[in-house]
Amino acid sequence: MSERARQRTSRTAEALRLVSVSKVYGTGDGAVTALDGVTLSLPSGSFTAVMGPSGSGKSTLLQCAAGLDRPDRGQILVDGEEMSGGSEAALTRFRRDRIGFVFQQYNLLPTLTVEENTSLPLRLAGRKANRERVRAILGQVGLGERLGHLPDELSGGQRQRVAIARALVTRPGVVFADEPTGALDTRSAHDVLSLLRETVRLHGSTVVLVTHDPVAASYADSVLFLADGRLAGHLSAPTAEAVAERMTRLGDGAAGRRAGDGPLMGV
Ligand code: ADP
């Protein structure tokens, strides 16, 4: 059975569901409603960008949906399984088993090789680090020849590809990528976004990309817009221009400029 077919049979059709998720920071007069009853559903094998003006709740959505923080209200389900509202240890386990992360600054351990960094989530989870699987994933991201290299010996784009391999190694229900191209040049950004798209197409992974860059968002199958902690629209088969235009309407004057001057324009 192919990897894709295997994942299909072991997965629900819905990778991520949020039901009326709310999060308030602070109390009294200083309280800020960062998320205000967000309900959404992302199918397995989808590539979704989340966009919105600064302060619209993107980071909070990511933190809550990925189990890094807890919402005040609402439910979060990954692959049909509800995220634990229980102990910190249970939440950590849930996150480790079901969620993959790709961060802007790669977060690789400098003293571990490419292969060791990639297998780390398996070892932390007490699972056997299947060498063939780790090497196959590194081959898929184009790093099959760099297994023994240290992060310092790689370019930014290559480091981010290690981070993507590391995010995929546990076969998570959802991979969250938080501004994954924020530190990359145009060419490397294109490579990383294309790789994320390919990962979804070829391997049926589910990717949520949080970004402020309309060009980065245009690599996704669809874009969800946030404003003031609420869903404020949706765009299928997005172009960078359509995303930038929507962002301008949401009140982010910088979006139009970003579409023209951003690091990815011209890709
Ligand atoms: P975005 O990622 O879209 O810029 P955030 O999720 O970071 O938005 O923030 C949403 C709102 O919540 C903003 O008004 C922000 O100031 C507020 N906020 C975020 N984190 C905190 C925090 N730790 N304490 C207080 N307010 C916060």
C-alpha cells in the first residue's frame, strides 16, 4: 500500500476542527479578546493559509490549534480526536503525537546532524527511530546527501527543509508552519513553499500556513482571513493579488505594499 493510501485509510476526512474557540488575554478593563468564537474545519490533505492584519489573532489561533496554549472556550479536534483539556503532560503528548511544527527560525539543534534532528521527535516520543523512514523523508525534501551535516553547514532553505522533514516524521494529523519563509531569500522561500505544497499533494499531509505575505499565501489551496479574532472570509485558489486586495479591505494598509515589495514577489 502506498504511503498516501495508508494515510488515507488511517485518517478521518477532517484533519482539524475548531468549534467556537475563544481566547481572552488579561482581565477587566485590560482584557483583549484575541479569538472570538472561531469555528472552522480543514479536510485532510488540504493546504490552508491563515492571514489577517496585525493583531487579528493569527498567532493565538496557531497557539491554540496546535496545543501550545489553551483556549478559554471551545473545542479543538485533530483527526477526530479532541485535544485534551486535562493535564499539561496529556496536552504535551497530544501535541507530540498529532502535530508537526515548522517555525521561522528553524529551531534545529546545532549539535545534532540532519538525520539526528529529523529523528528527534520520534526519540522524544519514545518511538523507534526507523532509519529507513527518516532517510526516505530526507530524500523527499532533497537532503538525502546531507544526512551527516550539522545545521551550521546548511543554507537557510536547507535548514527549513530539515525542519519540514522533522515535522513530518511522526506522521502528524496537521503541520503548522508559522511564517516559515520569513527568514529566507526569494529563491529559498519559493523552494520551501513548493515543498510544502508537494508534501500535501504527494503524501496527503495537512498543512496550515500562518503568514502575513500574500505571495506565500498564494501557494496554499485556500486562504482563511481573520479580523478582530473572527473569521472574516475565505478565498479558494488564491492569487497573491487577490489576497493582497482582500487584506487591504480588512484594513491592513501594509498588505498592498507587501505584495509588491515582499521577498517573494517575482517568483
Ligand atoms: P496576530 O498574530 O494576528 O498579530 P495575535 O494573536 O498575536 O495577532 O494577537 C491578537 C490580540 O491579542 C492582539 O490584540 C494582541 O495584542 C493580543 N495578545 C496576544 N498575545 C497576548 C498576550 N500574551 N497578552 C495580552 N494580549 C495579547
